Amino acid sequence: MLVGCGQPPAPEVTFSADGRTARAGPIRYCDIQLTECQNNDSAVAVLSVAPGRPVQISVPEPVAATPWQVVFRYRAGGQPVEGRSQVFAAGRQHDYTLQMPGGATLETVEIQQYGAPELVGGEPNFRIRASWVLAVR
């Protein structure tokens, strides 16, 4: 876990598949304004997931209280495919089930938590505050 000065411990995300569970700390974790960030590449969780099987994702309240989404990569018919869930509104979603197409082999799952937006050309640009990664074997 990453801990910054005066900040609570960084939250962990739980990934489950076929009765097995893995917990991941953030590989990147910033304050809400994205002015102070810490990186921890060793926080990647690893889990075995059979082709075509779902992965259940559970995020704690500090993540669910902000907008977040799931970004994933898999192989279908030997071809790499990237996808993402919708962005979940703050306070609306604590869990998500990632369902792969039949026979698809999941490679990675990344939970992205959004931070405070910055204005770009008068429009809000939402930036990634934190990321949790699952590597599938």
C-alpha cells in the first residue's frame, strides 16, 4: 500500500474469478487534484482466469465515491481486443462483472479512478487519479 503525508492508506481493489481472489494496491495513486502522485509497479495483482470466464471486481468506498471505469484487454480468435466499461458515476457502483465473449482469453484488467477535472479550452478534461491492475495468467 502507498501512504502519503497526511493521506489515508491507498485503497485496494478486489478481483475474483472461479472461486479465487486477488487484491491489488494502486500502481499509481494521486491526491484528488493530481498534484502529488506515487507509483508502485509491483502492486499488480495476478489471477488465473479460464478463457471466457467472468471476473468480478469490487471497489471500496473511496473509489466508488468518485467516477471510475474498467479498461481491459483480451484475445479473441488470436487477435488483441481492447475494451472499457461505461464510466460509473460517483457513489453509484461498488461492483462490476466483466464478462468475456465465449472463448476469449482475458489478458489485463485496469480500474481507473478519475480525479478532479482540469479545464482545457473551456471544457472539463477528466484525468486518471489512480489505477489498479490485474494481470491474467
